[in-house]
Amino acid sequence: MSIRTPDRDRQRAAGLAALLTAVAVCAGDALARSFPFGPRSRSVIDLANQFVPFHTWLWDLLHGRTDGGLLVNWQSGYGSSSLPDVGTYLGSPLSLLVVLFPRDRIDLALYAITVLKLALAAAAMAWLLLSLRRGRGWVAAVLGSGYALCGWSLSQGAINPMWLDGLIGFPLLCLVGEWARHGRRRLLGTALVALVWISNFYTAYMATIGAGLVLIAQLLISDTTLRERCAAVLRAALTTALGIGLSAPLLFTVALGTRHAYPGSVREFSPRDWTDVLARMLPATYSSMDPAVYVGTAVLLLALCLPFNGAVAARVRLVWTLLVVGMVASMQWGPTHLAWHAFSTPNGSAYRQAFIFSGLLVIAAWQAFAHGVPGFRPLLAGLGTLALITAGAMRSEFISDWTVPTLVAGTAAAAGAVVLLGLTARRHRRFLVALAVVLLVGSQLGQATISTDYAVRARQSRFPSHPVWGEYQEQQSRLVAEADGWPRYRTDPGIPQSTGNDPLVVGGQGAQYYSSLTSVALSRTLFSLGAGWSALGRSPQSLDNSVTDTIFSVGARVHPDTMTVTRRDVPPLVTVRPSEHPPAFGRSAFRNQEQLLGAQVYTLPGVSVSPADGHAVARTRDHGYRLPGGSAAGAGATDRLTFSCPSGSEVYLWAPAYTGTAQLPGGPAAKFRGQPAQLGAAMRRLGTAAGTAPLTVELHAAQSGVLPEQPVGCMDPARLAAATQRLKATAATSVQVGSSGLEAELPAGSTGTAVIAVPRTAGWQCAAGEGEEKPAGSYLGLISVPLDGNTTRISCDFRPPGLRLGSAAAGVSLLGLAWPVLLRRLRSRRGQPAPDEPSEPPVARPVQSATSA
């Protein structure tokens, strides 16, 4: 009969943990009738706006269908940097699994990847627990599943798949710490650190801190000398540094891309009420802004038994209890909260480090069980502590109708399992063990399923869902493909948008772009021209405007609401301007468009504003107009703008801080959605002036809003056509684009400045003719190259900032890994005896339990 090895036990426990996790996730989604088990869409918030589009782009990249490549993405933001987005959203090797699915089922691919990541996190935690201390494998599997299905995973990780790589990474990094503690597997440990940091650097940063805390705790509870402890810490630090160094090409690119990204908003940290923190430890609760510290009653009960379990040595109980309590406190104290988030308070969900607390709680629960099953006294003490937590949480608004029944049932099952396991320690009855398995596994599966169901329903009721792919997108994609003429001109997929990254889903080359790394050059340029935006400025939207379409060479525009295409005669991507240093942008989006176009095409009429409440118009500090809105003036109230435009002019309204509708008599109602610091409404075309009589625009404001000093522009199509012809007369005769840059042929004798209709983000290098490459110039936010009259060709290449420095750091790390081998070979060639391999340090003996002592 074969003898089981520890690795075989860990493999079985990991497999069971993965199975329990996958079953619970799928059962919960099926109960909620959520995709792919029902009609409810999973595509909310960033999952719809970022992850599905970026994974669709990855699918296209792997099939050779993108406009651009790993360095330049020509489809988004009129030309954006690809590699930082790859490092942020697509760094996980599991992202490559999208290639196994059809392009129109990327949402299904992401669901499968999400379930797989959760299962891997459970398996990794179960493996870690049995590596820290041997015990019952099936209990380790249950605790590993509890970690993977913690509240953080259900409320945040499920819709941010990139963060789940940190969930997997934490137990893996803890394993690396264990290997460093024993002086083993240096190369494998370094590779794992690199893999975790490449997969998602943001959560890897938190996981690395958490793993460091676990290593320190393990050293404190082991019978080792101070010298041995310091040596272990140094080995772990070196392994971590080398692993991070190997990830540097991607890591540095993302870090510097973040530095050049639009800043968003700065938020002050405010700790949550402790009542809400306690409530989020219980099942069937949901919040996207509070610490999601639920891990299942079985885990929580065992962890609460730890301080009172006499079978565990006092030092173990003290260290792990202080570590868990300290972790909770660090989440609520400003300085440590900032440290967990790399000293930057995050926008959106504020407690992104909560999965580390869940991991520490799971390890504490394992310490309480693996040293010896808690007896009646520690069990009663744990139940009493759980009752106090529940009582303190009852005043929270997060407590749902399902919380208490689920908590009571799960607690009873978990406590019953602990009692039965305590009896089997003396009576070796298989029936009791089997019953304990049923109770503990049933408790975990039941609570995880109900909590998953509740989280899905709560999330879908609070956030609007986005259609990712269907007949609408199929038809829109077909129209884009038929109109596409890249790189002779751009084709914009148009508005209304389905996601913040429509070009990545349906094709084309538009202004739309939503990323944590949206460049400040793109956002500020587009906002100055009247573009709309969301996500605190990091999601510029398509701008349906004749002038900006001419500036950015948008020769075809799809209108998804009517499924029609508008074509326009536009200059190529590269034009030549006589001025090298144009004046800076001003406060008027209309005048800014004219500056970038190089011609005056707007008439800005005087506007008479009549507020709906009948009072005198209120003015803002910068001479704008303040509208009271529907709440102040009554339902159905109408503000009016009166002005005159030349006959035949296209009438545009620019009102970035207005929410409501605007309508010319007999024309369609244009929707605006603007809110200071949160959303910006795009400039919209209202219609055409049919005569010289004054025009009236009716505004139905949904809330109080602000109009700029000159909100109306009358655009002359004849002037625009003349300006277009002037630009075409001196523009590039041919333009070629590639995955890392572009080249353009110019007419002989071109002087002035070549302006490329691409945002001048950091990393662009340009050369005129055979001249030396230099950092690209900026012409009102676009790439520019000075011309001397002797140049007929310009070329521009893009290298994301940080790539070269990161590659050098990776080379140093590789040298550090290879140095011991190189040194031995060098000595052997010189005839010197190779030094003996250092003997493996003695395995640190854990502190003996109180009962065995």
C-alpha cells in the first residue's frame, strides 16, 4: 500500500477547494439568474466599460486584426499607448484564454476566466495552509474556498477581474516567504514573484505587504535564533526584489503611464462606521465602498476560537490575534490606509486591501484548527464573540433579510462540525467524520451561494448594465467595417455609446477611450474642444462635430441610433501649418476649435437667457449663467435661450455642466449630462438656422446647472469647406501607420509645422527626413514636427516611457539570478575548486502546542 506524501495531500486539498469554489460561484449566479445562467447582464461599471473591450482588443491582437499593436493602439483616443493598458488590464496569463472563445462571446470568456481565477485562489490558499502546518486536507479546502469567496471577491473582484490576480498572488507570495524561511526554491520563488507582479502590479503590491506580515508572524512563532530570522528576511527580500525586477519592463511602463495619466480627483480618506465594518463580516450583505471582510461563518468562527484555544501555544495565539486585529485597525487609520494603496486614496471602492485581511483571517482559522480541534470552552467563547459582532452589526443598513437566517444556519452547521471533529479525536468514528464533512462543506457552500446571489442582485439593482454584444453591436460593427478607410481617414463608431471603449468592441478609430491610464494630453485637448467625458475625466467620449471631425480626419461617422453613416471630405492625418507656435487654448471651445483648425468658422451670437422661475438670471464668477433646474422651478419648467444665427448655419450648444435636454422648435431633443468634477456634457448640434429670425432653444434642466458665457456657436459650412480645402492642398500625399508609429510623405518645399492628428502623449519621437529623432513637439496638444523646406518625409515612433529603464532593470535581475551559476563556472574553468553548496538551513520548528508541551 502506498504512503501519501504531503504534496499528494496538498494536491487533493487544492483540487477540492477549487471545485467547491466553482460550484458555489456558478450556483449563486444561477440562483440570481445572471449571465450565463439567465437574462440578467453581468456587464456593469468597469466590467462592461473596460474589461470586455480590452479583452476583445486582445482577441483581435492575437488574431492579427487590430489597428496597431502592443505599443500603439490606433483605435482608441485618436491614438493611445497600448502597453500600459496591457500591463494594467491584460497582464494575467489567463487573459490569453479569450482566444478559445468566439469574438462575440468575450463576455462568456471573461466569466470563465473569473471563475477559474477564483478557483485558483482557493487552491493556492489550501496549498499554503497545508504548507504552514499539516492537518485535515478537506478542512484546508473549505477554508481555501472561504478565502476565494470572501466579500471582497463577491463585491469588487467579480467585476474587476484584474484584481483577482492579487487574490491568487497573496497565498503564492506567502509560499515564497516559506521557501525563503527554509532557504529553498530560490529560482521558483523569484519566478512566482515576477508572475504575480506582471499579472497585476496594484494588488501584487498589497499581496507583497501581506505576505511580508505572514513571514514575520511565522518567524516570531518559530524556535529560531535572531540571526536565522534576519537571514530569512534577507533571503525573502532578495527574492522579492529580483522577481519585481523581472517584471520591470511592464511595471515601469505602467508606473510612468500613470504619471502621465489624467489625474482624476483627489479624495480624502474617511473611515467607515465600525457598525458597518462588523456588518460586512456577515453573509448576504453588500456595499461597494465599505470593507468587504466577509469570509464565511466557518472561517470566522474558527478564527474567533483562536485566542481561547488552549491546544494552540500562547505565542501562536498572541502573534496571530494581534496580526488580525492590527490589520483591521490599519484599514481604518488614514496613514496605514494610504500605505496599503501606495499612498494614493483610490477613486471608487476605498477598501481594496480587504482581501489581505480575509487571507490573514483564514490562516488564523487554520492555526486554531490544525494545532488541535477547539474544545467546548474555546468554541463557546468563539460563539460568544460572534454573537457580540452580530449584535454590533444589527444597526447597519447593510443587514439584509437573508443575513440573520444565513448566519444562524451556517454558524450552527460549522459549530456542529467542530463538535463532531472533537469527538472523533477520541472515538475514531468514520460516521462522525463524514457528518462533520457534510456540515462544514454544506455551511461553506450554502453561505457562499446565498452571498453570491445577494451580491449579484444588489450590484445589478444599483448600477446600470451595458449591452456588450448583440444585434445592435453586430449592425454597428458591420457599418463601421463598410465605411472604414484607415489610415486615409478615421471612422468613428459614433454616439450613443454602448461602452466607454466602443472602438475596441465594434471597430473604428474614435475619440472614445476609458482607462486608468488615459493621457492628460488627450483629455485636456478634447475637453478644450468641447468633448464630453465621464469617470472623473479619464473617459473622453465621441464628439459629433463637423469641425473636430475635420481636425482629426474623421471621414466617416456612424450614427447608431439610426444605423446610418455620414461621410465627410476631410484632410489626411498629417497636415502642414504655417505657424510653429499657435496661441494657447482659451475658455471658449468654439474658439479653441478654430485655433486648431486654423480658420474662423463660427459666429458666436449674443444670448438672452430666460430662467424658468421667472427671476433675473444668476451669473457665475466667470460670467456664465446659472440655471435653477427642475427641482427649483417645478416639474416641466423650461429655460430659454434666445439668439440669432446666419441663415444656413449649424447651431451648436456647448454646456459641459448642464444636465437635461435642449431643443430648437421642430428639431430633435439633444441630451446633455454634465456634473462638475464628475461628468462633462459634450457639445451637441441642435439643428440648422433656416432664416434670419431670432432662434429660441428650450432647456428642460433635470437639475441645477451652469452655462458658459458663450454657450451657442453658429458654424458656417461654407467656411469649413474652404478651410478643409486649404489644409488638403498642403497636407501629406501619403500616410503609412504601423504598430509603433507612422510615416508621411509631404509635398516638396513644405515649410512651417507638420501637425499629426494624434495627441502628443509622452513617448513620441519624430524625425524630419534623415534627421535625428527628437521628442515630438506639441501643436495645441497634437504631435508636431518643424519643417525647413528641404524635407519631404517625416517619421514618428512611439516608445512608452519606462520601457527602456524597465528592460535594463530586468537585465540586472537576470544577472543577479545567474550570478551564482556564472561564478561557479568561472572558478571551475580557472581550475579553482567550486565552493561547497551551502547546507540547507535547518527547518524552523514551530512552537509546540500547549497540550503537547
